[in-house]
Amino acid sequence: MTDSPQHDGLPNGTASLGEQVAGIIERLPPDTLSLGELLDVFSDEGLLLLTILLTLVFLIPVSIPGVSTVFGAAILLVGVSRLINRPLWVPQRIKHKALPADRLRPGLKAGLVWVRRMEKISRPHRLRFFVDGPGQGVINNLAFILAALLLMAPFGFVPFSNTLPALALLLYAIGFIQRDGGAILLGHLANIGTIIYFSVLIGGGGVAARELFQRLTG
């Protein structure tokens, strides 16, 4: 399975990714924002651009209640829709949950620096094997879904726990749009780094819990 064309298109394609995302951020409503309102802007043709926007808030040290669940679930569903080549479906409860646009806007603007950095190093049609190789569409979309699941893992209070999978998702989205196998390869490496990091966190937590239990019972 190859990447679905309707998911790779970009609205206003003459502008750069950074310019398009910056323009959307500027047009956000002043008070509250729902995922449904964002979906109305992007439609199925801009789901990868939507993914880029949704990852930005996780690339900086900011915590906004409810965002990880809503944005993470939306990105996960984008990955599933790409994998099965079907239009995006989002549950109404997630689609219409109100989020504070006034708190989101600064985080999104700050995260734009990552998009501009990625644009500078991305090269269209580089390492095409990682884009068009046998079965790469399925592999890449499954890796995208894995990154979304890692983003939703309950480690939000731990430094970089959201940043690493968000960076992987940003790289995947840019790689899919630009047909850049190099960006996709970096996304895979970011995924592996996230898994290693989480494994260390879980392992360290287990050791600490065991030592605490021994002290309490010793």
C-alpha cells in the first residue's frame, strides 16, 4: 500500500509549510478552539498539515490540560485513516471538546521554529526507498500510529516524554508531504529513541519502587 494521494495534498501549495501553519495560527479564534473547527479548515486534503500543527504544542515545555488526549487521539486517527485509506473519522466527544485558544496560540507559535528547521534540512524525493519501497506505505503509517500512541503515553510530567514522539510525528508528516525518505528515516530513529527513553523511565521507576518497598518492609 502506498501513501494515499488525498492525504498528501496541501492547501495553498505555493506557500511553504511554515507559512501555511503560521497563517492558520493567526486565524485561530480568540477564546476557545475545537478540533472540529480545525478539521473544517484542513479537510482530508490537509491532514498531514493538520498533524504538523497539532504536534507544535508538544515541542516546547508547555502543559495545557486536555491537549495531549485530544490532539494525540486526532493524530492517531489520521494515521489510521492513512493506513486503511479511508476519510478521517473523529468521535464527537473529541471533535467538539473546547480548548483554550488563547493558551494554545503562544505554544503553537513557539513550536513553529521546529517546522522551519525541518524545512531547511528536508529534501524532496531523497532516499526514495523509505517512501516508495515495497510495503513502505504500510510500514511508515504503522510507525506514524506508533508515534501517536507514544505521544499519548501517561508520562506528560516527565521532561521530553511528549517532545520525542512529537518530533517523530513532525518528521513523518514532512517526509510524507515532501516524499523525503531522509525525514522519514529520522522519524523512525526518533520513535526508537522514544521507546528506549520510556523503557529507561519504566525500568528506573521499577527499581525505585522495589527499593522503597524493601525499605518499608525491611
